[in-house]
Amino acid sequence: MKLLLKPFAAIFMLVGSTILFAGTTGNIAYLEGTVDVSRNGEFLSYYDVDYGLQIEEEDIISTGPDGYVEIELNAPAAGTVLKVEGNTSFYFSTNAGQTDMKLLSGTLALKVGLLTQGENLNVHTESAVMGVRGTEFTVNVAADSELLITCKEGKVACSSSARETFAEPGTVSTWSQTGDLTEDNVNPSDLDEYTQHWQQARIDALMINGLRATEYYRRQLETYQARMTNAMDTLLANERMLQNYSTKMNQGVTLSRTEAARDKIALSRGILEVRSNLVMYEQIFFTLSQLQYYHNQGVGAGRFSDGSSSESFYREFERNKRANMTMIAKAHYYMRVYTYIDHYASANDVMGGGNSGLDSFLNNSPLQ
């Protein structure tokens, strides 16, 4: 198994534009098992996560090993259904015909309603980009970060920074961590069996390389957790200001340009530090969450090169998991608050390219 040496972005595109502020993207039509939803930096209560719950953009949805949820989306096209398998984490935002999803781990299956001109759906992973119209397709991100794209109906444009191809009925695409592409011819009636074999192959690879993978991501976590914590400390030095703007944003208050420009400058350093670390940090964190699931089944257990055990590492990882997920959720929320301020500040966007909508954040690799 190759270990990730350098991050690169992946996007699945259905064609679009971008909303600045939170809106309702859909609602939960069905769920079972463990399903967590974090909103505005906090987890919703167990009783709130139920049938009919309205999902808002930038909500982070995570399913446990026994979890499953179906979400009916009202954007970009009516009739779009998202099926979220167990051990999956993702979030998305919408904007005037465009929906951007970030799949952090696990499996999403989408049946996309008929899109009209100007409507787009983007699914971002660590390694590829897909563009679809009226398509039924599935994206699997394995614990070793390999990616499988299968398509039952329509056509999916798949691309990385290096190349582009298409997935359609009769073919499947797999992408390695480093963007290497493999294509296979598979009869649509055999897709489920093919996927099962692919998933088992990923588990077999972890049986051999799981300890090495955990040690690699443990080192990455140590580096980026320290950076992310420092970045959040910088940002939260202005937490009172952020909370004040959060209230205004949720009330739909129009800001004066002078006010917004002034406070945007005060927040820019913390926002840039968060932006430069969040993408990599959350990818490492959710990859380890998947590796932890298999470790609990005895895959990849043992001692690291420094003599410490994988068991003690995952015990500590589990103790800190909720706090780290909360930090990720809060970072996303304050990114959105900043976007609200930036919209009214207008000029001199520190994040580049005019109004720095959430889409620009999702589409950029971490700053180095």
C-alpha cells in the first residue's frame, strides 16, 4: 500500500454557482443506527437527529459502524437522493444551482435528479473529481484512501489534477492516493459483487499494511493537530467578534462595508491559519477513524517503531475524538461567518478572487 506523501484535491462535478450563507439543503428521509450531525460548531442532540430533520449547508454528517441515513436534497435538483453508508463522514454547501460535497471517509450513493442549465453537483474527495447529469453513482473511499467510482445510470466525468476520464455503466474507476487511475470493464449487474471484492481487497491490504498506515497517519496527526490547535487559538482570540457576527448572520443583518472591512482585517490572520491546516487535518482525522474501525476488529494491531502500541494510541484517539470533531465543526462554522463578513467587505479578499465563498475553500489544497 502506498502512503500519502502529498495531498491533492478531487472533485466530482455535475456543473454551477455558489451561496454565501447557510440554507436548507434537504431533509432526513430515513435513518438507522448511529448518525451524528454537527451544526454551527456543536453536535445536535440524539433526539433532534431524526426523520424530517432539515439539513443545512456546512452541517457535518457522520455515521457510526451501524449507521445509515438517506437525505432527500432540494438542491441542485428536486428528486436527488443521497444514501450514506456506515463509517461515513461528509458535509456540503449549496448556492444558486450548485451543490458542493466533501466526502471525508466512507461511502455515498447518489441518485441525481434531472439538472437544468446552470445546475451543478460537485463531490470532493482526496483524489478525484466527478461531473454528472441525471446520474446514479456511488463513491467509496477506503480506509487506505483508495477511491472507487461506480455508475449505474448516466455518465460521470472523473478527474484529478493530472488526468480526466469517464465512468459509465459497464466501466468502473479506481484512484490511488497519489492519483493513479485504473479502469475495469464490469457488467452493471455485477457492480455489487465487484464492490464487495474491492472492499475485501482493501481490508486484505490493511491486514498487511494497517500498522504501518496507522503509524504514518499518527505522525501526520501529531503535526497537524498542533498546527490546527494553534490556528484555532489565533482565530478564537476574536471569538466575541465572531459570535457577534454569527448572530447578525443568522438574523440576516446587512453589514456596512466599513464595519466589515475593518473586522475582516482583524480576523484574516486566524482565518488563513485555519484554512491552511483544516483540509489536511480533517482528512487525517477521518482516515484514522476508518483505520480505528478495522483496528477494533484486529486489523493492523501491534507496536510502532518507537515501541508504543497501536492499542494505546487508539484509546487516546477515542478519548479525544469528540473534542476534535467539535474543533473541525467550529472551524467550518467560523469559516462561514468569515464568508458573511467578506461578502460585505467586498474588496481586498485575503482568500483570493473576490468574494471567498465556501466553494473556493473546498476546492483549494492546503496552503504550504
